[in-house]
Amino acid sequence: MADNRQEINDARAAWESKRVAPALKRGGERRERFATSSGIEVRREYNPADLDGFDFLSQLGFPGEYPFTRGVQPTMYRGRLWTMRQYAGFGDAEESNRRYRYLFANGQTGLSVAFDLPTQMGRDSDHPLARGEVGRVGVAIGTLEDMETLLAELPMDRISTSMTINATAAILLALYLVVAERRNVPWSKLNGTIQNDLLKEYIARGTYIYPPRGSMRIITDIFAFASREVPNWNTISISGYHIREAGSTAAQELAFTLADGIAYVEAALKAGLKIDEFASRLSFFFNVHNNFFEEIAKFRAARRLWARLMKERFGATDERSMMMRFHAQTAGSTLTAQQVDNNVVRVTLQALAAVLGGAQSLHTNSRDEALALPSEASALLALRTQQVIAHESEVTDTIDPLGGSYYLETLTNELEKRALEYIARIDDMGGAVAAIERGYPQREIQNAAFIYQREIEQKQRIIVGVNEYKAASESPVDILKLNPAIEEKQRARLARIRSERNAEAVRAALDKLEATARSDGNLMPPIIDAVRNWATLGEIADAMRRVFGEYQPLNEV
């Protein structure tokens, strides 16, 4: 990029001697070393010499064209804004439905469902292990009736629905499909996403049920079924978000997420699918942390790296298979219980980074989420944050406005390089599943989290209101409080449904599912049939538990 590199380097050396050295002698700099979360050293300034050999067409190109560094659409936000998909769900289906309708009335453009822990773990609300957890961190969904209530008055053929669910993703998708069927909405008109990313559960989050090999079977069965029956549905959202929440660096988030993506593609190919049959329905989910420029660079590097992997490693020929479309969410782990209003500033910066990085959809966390589930007022403020960025900042008027920045392009290149190094090590271990079974990504994340926490404790990293600029006293925050009667209400609903349904039909449907799991048949049709016959989520999950077993993590991890 810089034909006059030597001239620039000479000028830089002269500047450092004549300008920088005297300034350092007078007062020095704030820190001895400046670095990103990934340990990438940040120099004082960047210029064309830092991008020696940089080729615009092969490394950047134009928006909507390979390698998609600058975005997956040729007009990006000039044509259409990102989907404002506020993540919500708590209590029972009725409570969550009220929140959804409130957010849609205030300009939300996509539905994003949070499920409670028993639902995520394949347990009904009346299971002994569910006690005290029903509706706590999301909505409790156990039956077809729950899903119908959750979606009441929402136009399924006109909204895009994202469901953050993994181990029970096949069951929740089946519930959604049967509700559409009962409303006479063709499955071909449904748009949405199931997270369905089990590998990151073993790495970082922990809401797994089955061992990795059984989970991969379920995932690829969903790929195959949806490619035929629900063509506009994104069958997986390969998630780096939780990897980052567990303490990874930006480079690790990028690398481990794409390594998981590689594993899913390989599993689908092994199951007999062709790359261009399913790859266009793969989507991604990333975190947005506080290091503003590193986060923007991470998204750009992710698009370029995925495009190259799909084209060069897997032989994709359809450009849609090479496009990385992603949802972003601001970083929950950066929210502080101290001085909660500071979280509004953090979320705003993170949301702006996601927009400048070219996200297709975005969730902004609420100011009070370090204390409890978001209140209605806080959720509205988080949505308004997106709307102000979209309509008042004018950052959406041109595509990739920071593209070509010497600093940003250097960061993008370095993050891509570091991610590739991690991916190569994982390949040498036999791929993401084998690496997870050996505990490799788990240990890398644990080490990064330890370093980050130590930096906070030693004040090498300042967290405003936590380890510096503390307040002597703080005003109490009005937080959302769940009604404790919801759990008993949910248990009673389950008891009623079990008493009213055809028990023999339920048993036959579950037996058919278990038999399919023991064979090589696709699991989705018998799961859907079980839902139609009013089997509960826990009963369906247990049928597969009897075949696949339950995952036990390594003791040393």
C-alpha cells in the first residue's frame, strides 16, 4: 500500500526524535504499554507504512462482494437498518408476551426469546431440579399451550423470531412450527433463528444435556430438515457471545467461534449435505465489548476469514454461503452493579461499535441487568439507544466509514492472523470437538479471564465506579421482581395438560422418537409428532437422554 514506505519510516523516526522524545522527557505517558484485550500492542500512531503489502481489492473490496470485509449487503444501512432485536423473557408465557407486545409497540423490529434454565436443560417446570428456577432467567416453556400463549397476537408470518436455546433447540423449533401449523401459517413463510450451538456450551456456558457426538447428530438433523421444510429459517447461530462472557479475549472469541463453525460444516458434509444447500442459513452471534476499535476490527476480520474458509477450505461456490451474517449483543459481563447509570454509556459505545462493524441485528443490554432482569423502563431505554444511533447519529449514511483507517486495518489483519493460529492448533488436535474433549479452549479462556481480573485488581485496567471513581453512597435502583406464584401456576398448567391429553398417543410418539434416535433417521419429524400429541419438553428431552446419555465435563476443567 505504501510505495514510499522508507520515506514514511524516516519521517516517523524524525518525528519520534524531535517531537515524541522531548514530550516523554517532560511527562511520559499514562502507561508503559498500551494493548487491546487480545494483547495486541497499540502503537502511538499508524500510517501507510504499517500496511505494507496491503491490497485493497483482495483484503477489503466493496460492500456486498467477496471477501465481505466491509459488509454483506451492497447498500448496508442505507438500504435497511439492522434488526433491533431486544432479548426478553421472564416468568411464564403470559408475562413474556406482554413484554414483547410492549417492545414491538415502541419500535422493536424482531422478537428474541430468553428461556429459563429448566427449559434450556430439558426439564419440565414440575421437575425436582427445576424448583426455584422456573421463569427466573427467561420464560418457562414446557408445552404447546405455552408456546401458543407466548406468541399470542404476534404475526408469525411477518416477524423474525430468534430463540436463544441450544440443547433443546430442536424441541423449541418443533413447538414453534406446530403453533404456525395450527394458525395455518406455511412453514415457508417463517423467518427466524435458533441458537442451536452446543459446542460453545461445553466451552463456556454449561447448558448442555447430551455428549458432543449426540448433540452434533441433533444439530445436523435440524440442518437437513429445515433446508427442505423451513427454507428461510437460520438453523444455527454460532455463538461467540458466551465465549467472551466467560472471559476470552476478542481474538479467542473470533477463533473459537469460527472453529466451532468449521466443525458444524464438517458434520453436515459428513451427514451427506452439500455445502451450498445449508451454508447460507448459518448465522453467527458475537459479543461487543468495551475496546471500541478492536471490536469493530473483530467483526470485519470475522467476515473476511469466514468467506475465505468457506470458499477455499469447503469449496462453496454460492456467494451466499460465504457471507457471515451476525447478531451482536452488548457485553453483559461489563455491566456493573455499582453506579448503574454508567452502564448506559458502556452500552451506547458497544452498540455503536456493532453498527460500525456491520451487524445485521443487535440487542442492547439494559442498565440494571447486573442486578436483575431488566425493568420495563430500562428495556425501553436500551431500545431507544439503538434508535438514536440509527436515526440521529448519521453513522449509517455511508458504508464501513472507518474502512481504510491505518489503525483499524492493522487491527483487522492482526486479529485475523491470531485467529488463524488458534484454528490451526485446533485442526492439529482433530477439530473443535476433539479440542473441547481435551479441554483446550476451556483452559485458554480460563487463563485469559484470570489475567483480565488480575489487571482490574491491580488497577492496570480501570472500571469506572468499581476500582476507581467510587461513590460514597448510591441511590437504590427499582428492579424487576418476579411473582413467586408463577412457578406454582406453571406446575398446575402442566398437571392439567397431562390429565387431559391422550396418554397412549404420547407414549407411542415418544417411543417412535426413541427408536429414531437409535437409528440413523432424522429426529425432527418424530419430535414434531410428539409435540402435536402434547408431549412435554421434558418428556421429549428424556426420550433422547435414554439414547444419547448426559455429558459429564472433564474433572480438571
